Amino acid sequence: MKRLMNIAAGALFAAALALPGGALAQEGKATIGVSIPSATHGWTGGVNFHAQQAIDELKAAYPDLTFVLATAGDPGKQVSDIEDMMATRNIDALVVLPFESDPLTGPVKRVADAGKFVTVVDRGLSQPGIQDLYVAGDNTAFGRVAGDYFKEKMPDGGKIVVLRGIPTTIDNERVEAFQKAIEGSNIEIEGMEHGDWNRDKAFEVMQDFLSKYAEIDAVWASDDDMALGVIEAIKQAGREGDMWVLGGAGMKQMIEKVQAGDKMVPADVTYPPSMIATAIRLTADRFVSKAPMAGRFVIDSVLVTPENAKEHYFPDSPF
Amino acid sequence: MKRLMNIAAGALFAAALALPGGALAQEGKATIGVSIPSATHGWTGGVNFHAQQAIDELKAAYPDLTFVLATAGDPGKQVSDIEDMMATRNIDALVVLPFESDPLTGPVKRVADAGKFVTVVDRGLSQPGIQDLYVAGDNTAFGRVAGDYFKEKMPDGGKIVVLRGIPTTIDNERVEAFQKAIEGSNIEIEGMEHGDWNRDKAFEVMQDFLSKYAEIDAVWASDDDMALGVIEAIKQAGREGDMWVLGGAGMKQMIEKVQAGDKMVPADVTYPPSMIATAIRLTADRFVSKAPMAGRFVIDSVLVTPENAKEHYFPDSPF
């Protein structure tokens, strides 16, 4: 059966490639390098899962595409992964989620200068205009969708506390959009502190909020890792009946709670690690079609509720 | 062979769909409606060609996807096309390039309200937030790429004339970006008039420029249809050795001139009708994978030179 599939899929692929002009690398064959951070925390664990998933699907649909996947625990390793892909694998395209912007900018620029198609995901490089395609999350939508949900869920207003991430432009964009979305409501932000997208830090910040404020109706934890720390603090204080928590990202444990109708976790907001799959698919499309794929794709943040939770649930993913 | 291909492709498709969660419509089957203006002028002729091309390629790669393509010569026909797709074809998604924004906004909103995935291409609707995915050209890049080319091609400066399109925000964005790009150069814009993206109008405007200005080193026609009118006027005036012309869009006749090394048409800037193919492929990806496809994709404008002209040349397209 395997051989049969290969033959027929080869024929299909050839049919799909019977395009005029023939800009495709080496008669439709192409090698795509994918360089991502290793699964050092939850979200990058999701990135690893979805990258492999997309590669497996695309290899089945287009057997003439070859993928080289490398994961790096630090920027230095990622730079040498990319140099390796150029030196020994002769890649036609690179999909990269940079570990950090600065150390990756030069090496990725060299790939672009060599005429390869370059796709950058989520974290931009330090110099504009290097990549052909940029795929990123939408931090403004992330904050706005969260704020809209608070407004809808609290039509008469209420008292909330907010945990912020690491001080960055990303965090500023999210928080500003959230504040703008709840403008004109009677929702009052009692306290707002940085939990640095860290579960333990968020636990401590929430303990502090709980001891300071007798009335808290809801928490914008703004991140699923922080939400888990917040929930633990609320449980230890025995106040789990008093308030609900909105995280963000789309972590598996949180989606499970939403799906189960957990009163404390009525919803979540996506900032999906599966954006790596979008980036890999669009990069592959660059070689299996002549549809333009260079540009900038900003992926929506979506509200996850019990109704659509199934769509955002990946039981085999670590995240 | 046909049957063999169907069986094997079906198996491949099933493999590709062996995803957890199963948010896919009816076990991976999906019907995608595509509603576009008929080929009333050059650019929409290209849209028709590339829509059919993308559908043929995707049907070969994913036989469980069904496509319904409708072309409309006026907004009323487009509205009834879309209503038909809902009433009789039970579409799961709609890809629409609106003939006009206002009359299509309500009908497309009803499709979105019915829970279908909606992709809007190029021309936005009159109300924000209706579509799941927006695929559009980049008018700022279109003007900037053109301006950068003038600067590079005229390092010592020179005298140019500019033809603008129909007075719209699109045209303003393009012209502002062009002017910003040539700032600080010695390029002087002698005359700037609206040619309304129309060949005959551009011919008249250019005749006027030619009688007014004894020295013209280059023309930013800013559109391939206008460029053809401009070139005709220059030829009739017998001044074809004096100046070169930059159009825009990626029309076949213009790409042919670039490829042939025509001194009068050294380059072109894309605003590709093939963006419809990008939109259809991303919408299909929504059903054959769980990679997020909702968001906003702004497609780059690219400089076409003899080196890369082949990539942008579609001999079978009317445009």
C-alpha cells in the first residue's frame, strides 16, 4: 500500500505542479528548513508538537517536499542549526521562530541574501525587511477579546485584578487593548501587577491580591501559565466560589476546564502555538503553487467557550 | 488510473485528517464557495484565471473538497450567487472578492452569522469584523517599491511625470508612499494628474505632459493599463528613446516586455490578481488542517525585473 500511495501521490503532485512558468525549485522538489526553540516551556512545547504535525501532513500530501526540523535550547545552537541547514542540506526555504531577535538577525539575513524564501514566526528580527513572510499573533486582539469578554460577562460591572507579563511591547499592547475594551463599563481594576508569564510568580502576586482585597469578582490572568498559579492561590485561600479567571494562549489544561464547564474557567483566549503550522503550510504553498505567499499574516486571537473548545483542543500536544 | 488515484488520494487525505479534536466539517469533507467579479477588465480577468487554477490544484490534492465558483457582472448578481450557495449548495466557507463594498456587506454578514468561515479578498466590506480572514494587497508597499526603484535607477536625479488612479484611499496610500520613498533624491515630479486606471484617459494625460514638458526622463504610470496608454502616447510623439515607464499590477504584456529587456519597460511592480489563489488555498487549509487561518494577510508588492520575471509570468492567463 505504501508504494501504491507513493506512486499515486507522485502523480497527483505532478498534476498539481503542471503550472506555466515553472518558478519552482528543481522541478517541484523543495527542502524546507524549520528552526524553532526546543520545548523549554509550555508554549514552545506546543510549537514543537504543531510543527511536527504540519510536517507530517504536508509530507503525506506532497511527497516531493523535504523538511529539516531542528530545535534549539539557546540562540547559539539555533544559529548553528541554520548554518548547518545552509551548508549541508541546501534548503530552499527557512521557517524560523527566533529564540531571541538580536543574535538571529545576522544569520537569518544571510539565508535571505542567498536567495532563499524566509518565513519568520512570532518574534520579529531586529532589522526590518529581511523575511519574505511574517506570521505573528495579534496582541491587540488578544487584549481586546479578553476585555470584550469581561464587559459581556459583567454587564453591571465589578471588581477585578490583573496580572501582566514581562514588561515588553507585547505586554503593553495587550494591556492597553484590554483597558480600552472595558472603557465605559463599571468594571474597576483594583490591582494590576507583573506576574512575568510565570506560574510561581503569578501565585505570589495573587496571594498578595487576595490578602489585600476582600472583594474580587474576576481575574484577568492574561496567560494560561499565570492562570494556573492564580487558581492555586485562590484555592489555597478557599475563595474559589467567589471569582472566575481568564487566562490566555490556549493551553490544554485550560481548554479542558472550559470544555468541562468549570465555573472558575469559563473561557480562554487563543495565542496559538499552532501558528507555526500556519507558517509551515504557507511556506510549502510557495513551492506547490504560484499563489503569492510573501507578506504579513497576523493571526486572530479567538475566544474559546464550551461551544468551540473542541476545535482548540489537542489531546496529544504537551500544551 | 483515475480510480487508483482517487483511492490513494483518499487514503492520503484520511491520513492527513487523522487529527485529534475533529473540528472538521463532516469528516473532512467541505464545500467552499468562491464568488468573484466576472472578467470585466484586465485585473479581474486574472482573478478568474487564478481562482480556477487554485481550485483545480486543490481538487487534485484534496478530492474531498468541493468548490462552487460563481462570477458576477454586477453587485446584484453577486448577492444572488452568494444566496444561492447558501440555499442550495450548503457551503462551509465563502471566499468573496466583493464587486462593491456596500451592497455585499449585508449578504456576506448573513453567511458569517450562519457560522460559515468567510474570507474577504482585496476590497473590504463596509462594516469591520465580519470576515474570519482578510487577504489584501499592500498599497503602501506598492508605492514604496516603485519609489525605491526610481531612486535606484536615477542616482543623480531627473525629471518625471506621475499618473494617478481614481481618487480613492488606495491611490492616496500608493502616491504618499511613492513620494516618501523618493524624498531626499534629486528626482523632480514635473506633473502629476489622474489617469483613473484607464488606458484611454492615461493616453490623453500623457499627450498633455509630452506637449508641456520638453524633458521627461521617466514616467510613474502606477498601473499597467495606464502604462500601455502612456507608451502609446510616447510612441506617437516619437520620443520612445527619451524615457522609461514603470506601471504596476503584473499584467502579462508588461511582464513580457520586462522579460524581453525592453528599454522602455525595465521593471514592473506586482499587485497580483493571484491573491485570490492565496485566499482560496488558506481557506482550504482551514478544513484540511487545524492550523489557524483566521486573521489578516497583507500580500507584498514585489519588484519584477528580467531576473525574476518568469515567476510572475502566466502565459495562459488573459492578464
